[in-house]
Amino acid sequence: MKRQLILEDGTIFLGEGFGSEVSKLGEIVFNTGMTGYQEILSDPSYCGQIVTLTYPLIGNYGINHDDFESINPAVSALVVKEVAEFPSNWRCGLSLDEYLLKKGIPGISGIDTRKLTKIIRTYGTLKAAVCSAEENPKDVLARLAASNLRNDQVKQVSTKSAYPSPGRGRRIVIVDFGMKHGILRELNDRNCDCIVVPYNVTAEEIMNLDPDGIMLSNGPGDPKDVPEAIEMIKGIIGKVPLFGICLGHQLFALASGADTVKMKFGHRGSNHPVKDLKSGKVAITAQNHGYTVDGASIAGTDLEVTHLALNDGSIEGLSHKTAPAFTVQYHPEASPGPEDAAGLFDRFLEMVETEREEADYAKA
């Protein structure tokens, strides 16, 4: 079954189809991870995007029931050099082809993913379509030219109503902008009493839950497309400890008076070095984002930069000068990726414990 990938600049790749036979449009991006394709596919932050995996062989260990980061994947399509037809792993339950077919996601293999990645690195992310080889490329290009990329991705992937994930420890409210399950797992492993709430929750609704701490999750798209979240964050800064990850980091920056900008092709992979400016230590991190905090916009705010990306110097971490709040652009929960930064969850809970003890002492 022949299938084609068509970029908005007119570039056409002809390859073999796998997964679903539907046609999909989206923003095409690339991820440099060598493993972790199941977590990538199920990461809500890829909502509406066509993901290219630069590692040449994908699907060799199949799909298992343990490694999902969401129940329903939001990725538009998958592009690989070679797809493994016969996976081999003791946890394997489905092949990659079977999983994509089951979830209605088209895939294309047998194309030059190195060439495709170089195009994205040179010209930035582009609109693209994965479709049947029988479709007229001129018609597809016309559809791409007439289409607009969605700007309601957070609304698509966020939970529609609040739900608990009970524990015996401190109560953490997680604002779900497209939360990876790995974040919830890390907090559950630390016995937190978690409540997950929708992206459009108000500051008052959060505070009515009597949280000991607040987590701002990862998520897809442009942070400026979620103005209600920015207003909510303005209303909670300084009231209880706050920890933001990825989109949560960007929204926190906007709420604090800084600005964000779109990156040329973003950071997506499992080997991004980040330097902690206080300790001088470097962590290898997992990342997935197309926007970043504008460094020039930090001046005049109550924010200070705590982490920088060593590859391009972009901001990877912030803390508030007076409020108990900090954020990172990368993913300390990994899933997939290195676990160098997992200690940030412990740092957050230490902050939560300190603030709660001080509050209890003040009441006494």
C-alpha cells in the first residue's frame, strides 16, 4: 500500500503505508529519541502533529500495556524510515502497525527521514499531509494552503472534569494541560494525594480544594492560546508552592510578565543537555516543545533563570524571586528518556512540606 507525505513547500516523499488508511494533515516535527516510540505516540503534547522519528528502525519491541502516557493518542500521523513487522519483546502485546490501525493513526515508512529532518531544521516546522499515493499532490497542496493549524489542542487533550488519584501524603492539585501519566506516577510514587483538574479551572476553584501544592502539567501548542490558564496562574502565585513542567513552565512565565516565542524546529528527544546555573551540574533531559521563554523578557519581572540548554542557550528553568514557585522546560518524569532530573519532584515536595509546616506553626 503506497502512501505519500507532502510538505507545504511542495516536497513529496513516496513510501509504504502502515497503520490506518485515513489521510491526516498537521504540523510536521521530528524526535531524535532512539527508543520510546510508544510514549511519544501517546504523549498529548503531540496533539495535531505529524511526528518523524529520526532513529531508522522503529517498532522492534512492539506495544505493551505499561508504557502509555495517555489513554487515547492525539498524534496525527507517524513517519519512520523502517517499521519492524515482527516485534520481539516479552511485554509485547501488539505490533506498531496493529496499534496505529486500532487508534486510527496513519503511518508511512520507507522514506528518507534524514532528508526530511534536514528540511525541517533548515526551514522550520511545516504543514504536511500523510495521504494515499493515489491522491493528486496539487489537490493536497491546495488543502494545505487553505488549512490553518488548530489552536485548541489543550482543550482537546485536557480532562473534562476533575478526578482524584488518592494518596496518604500532601494534597497536590495537577492542572491538566495535556498531562503525561508519568507526572502522575511520580507524585503517586511519593504518596501524594492528587487531584487532577481541567485546563480552564479557576484560581478560586483550585484554592477551594485546599491544596498543599500545585502542579502545572505539560501540554501541546502555543501557551498564548490558553489565556484562561494565564489568568488562573496569576491568581495562585504565592499562595501555595507551585511546580510547572513544559507548557506549565511557559504559562507560568507569561503569568509573571515574561514573553514566549515560537522556536524554529523545537526540542524533541531524549538527549538534551541542560545546565543548572546554581549547582553547575548538567543533566541529560527528555524534551518536547516548540515554544520557549524569551530571555530578553525576563528583565523587570520577579523571575530568575535557573537552567539553560547547552545546545542553543534557551531558557530551561525559572524560579520566582519571592513566591515558592519554580518551573522547568524539560520533562523530569522522562517517559521516555533519562531520569537525571527526577529529583525535582522531591525538591517540590520539600518546598510543599516547608510551606505547610510554616503555615501550621503560624496558625498555632
